Amino acid sequence: SAAEKEGYDFFMMKEIMEQPKAILDTIHPRIKGNEIVLDELSLDKSYFKGLNKVHIIACGSAYHVGLVGKNIIEGIARVDTQVDLASEFRYRNPVINDGDLAIIISQSGETSDTLAALRYAKQHNAKIISIVNVRGSSIARESDDVLYTNAGPEIAVATTKAYSTQMEVLFLLGLYIAEIKGKITQEERAELVDELLSIPEKVKGQLSDIEYLETLGKKFKDVEDVFFIGRGIDYSIAMEGSLKLKEISYIHSEAYAAGELKHGTISLIEDGTLVVALATQDQLFEKMLSNIKEVKARGAYVIGVAQEGNTAIEKEADYVIYVPKTKGCFAGALEVIPLQVFAYFISLHKGLDVDKPRNLAKSVTVE
Ligand code: G6P
């Protein structure tokens, strides 16, 4: 009902706007001073000390979060990490050693493929930590440990606040493991935790002014093809931005690793093709600028997304969306916000049912 939407046209926008609180509610109870305290884990520190291999398993947007999680668990905690689609995992005969950690991500906790993958990992003697939003759901019940996201009920089919809070839990878990394994010092951890604590306010700032994103949404609502490109974490966010857009606007969109453009996709770029170029990673920024030049030379319109201060992007892109400055490993948490809002406005201005896109279900309980 209208009352439930609290004045918003659709639940999706209400849930987008709830993100600062959802993120805060997810991280705050797990930070004491600047230490990460995961009381809900029965797996103890010695388990994490000896951990050699992580399997992250999920479907849809939760899978995209997993790709960001790999970046922290592998990149910072230095534990070998694979990310699998749940529907692929058990059919590829994965190597699972006794004591490996399987991290299962699911908003609903009821996705059949994900539940089946959990059971498969368990049968192969992996330990299971799930990241779930719905309390007491099947996936939560069958896991060794659950780290709940405190997003509250999510109604819109296209996930926003559940996705964002899942990412936060992976940040916490990744840093937690990194410290136990001695890959970061207490000082480094404290600095990263401070930064993490600043994310809710930064997201709030982003959401306080979305007029420009509505203008862009109106302008591009009738395009036929969109390509989201990025490198590293930006590539994982590109996948989520692309999925958000296609699921609620029915516009064909694809995500590409920017370095792969020249191996195929660039042949699809022509006059007027929209390219959303994600460039928040400092060490990859120059490379992204060259990719933008390449697609511009073939006639593309480019919306560039960069961290505040990296104004060099204005010379290359037609439009620029800035995200607040943060440490590169956390940039995805801020970068996804304008992409959600952009997809929302395109769907809204096309006159579509933003909350209930055709053919899609909130939770898929068939394999
Ligand atoms: C469906 C939803 C997606 C979601 C996926 C996994 O396809 O439309 O938004 O990411 O299922 O759902 P889960 O509840 O396991 O996170």
C-alpha cells in the first residue's frame, strides 16, 4: 500500500533510501571501539588462522557481492578464494578440502540452487558461514554460523539494501580474517574500520542529491544497448549495475572487464551506444581513461564514474558521476549507489512497474 511505501512511488526507492541505516545497523553491532567482534561465530580464531581456502557461493546480485568479497578475502587476508554461481558449483566437481570455508550469500535464505550448493559443500566437509537477511530461513538454519545482514524486509524484486549490507559483512569478515592471519596490523585494521564506519554517512550524502541521476535517467531511457565497463572491483560493480538496469528497464545491457573490450565487445560500439565507465580504482584509473578514449573514438556516449577529485575523467567522458572518496577496497559500496538510482529512474520514466519486473521473482525456490 501507499502507506507501506512511506510516500515513495516504489519500494525500490524506499529501500535505496534506507541504505545508510541498513549499513549502519549491519556494521555497528560488530565494531567495538575499532575492533571487529563477530560474537555470533562459533568457528574460533584458530580455525581462521589455519584457513587455506574459501568458496563464496551465491546467485544473482548476491554472487556479484561475492566477487567484491573475493577482493578483500584474497587481496587483503591473502586466502585463496573462489567465487561460484550456486547453480554451477556442484556440477563442476570442485576441489573442496576438509575444513575449507564456504561462504553462502542469500537475501532470502531460500534460493534452491544456493541451498543445494550449501548442502554439497557441507557433505564435502566444508565449514559453512552464511550471510543471510531473513532470520530463521533454510540457509540460515543449515549453516554452521550465520552473519545476518540487518537490512530489514526487502520487498522490491531488484535488491539494493540487501546487496549493500551483504558487502559490508564481507568487508568485516575479510578484515577479521586478515588480522587473525597477521596480514594487517592492528593499526591498519583500526584505520580500515574507521573508514568503514564512515560509509553510512557517505551514502547518506550521495542520496541527498539525486537530481542529476534523474536527469541522466530521463536522457538515456530510450537507449537500446548499454555497456558497463570496469577493472578490478569496478568490474564486479559493473556486473551489478548492468543487472540492475536490465532487470527493471528491459534495456539490453552487459558488463565487461574493460581490458577485454579489444577482444570482442568493441565491435558492438557505434554512434550513440551508451557506455558507463567505472573508474574508482587509483591504480587502474589511467587504464580506464584509455578505455574511455577507445569507445569515444567509435562514437559512444560515456558516463564516467570516479572518486571525487579525479577530475581528469571530465576530459574524456561526456558525463561524470562522482562518488565520495574512500579506500579503494571499499569503493564499490559507494559506487553501486548511483547505479541503483540511475536504473531506478530509467525504469520509472519508462513507466514500468519498478518493483515487479516481468518474469522475475524475489526468491527463486526451484532449481
Ligand atoms: C533472484 C532475485 C535477485 C537475487 C537472487 C538471489 O533472482 O531476483 O535479486 O539476487 O534471486 O536471491 P537470494 O535471496 O538468494 O539473495
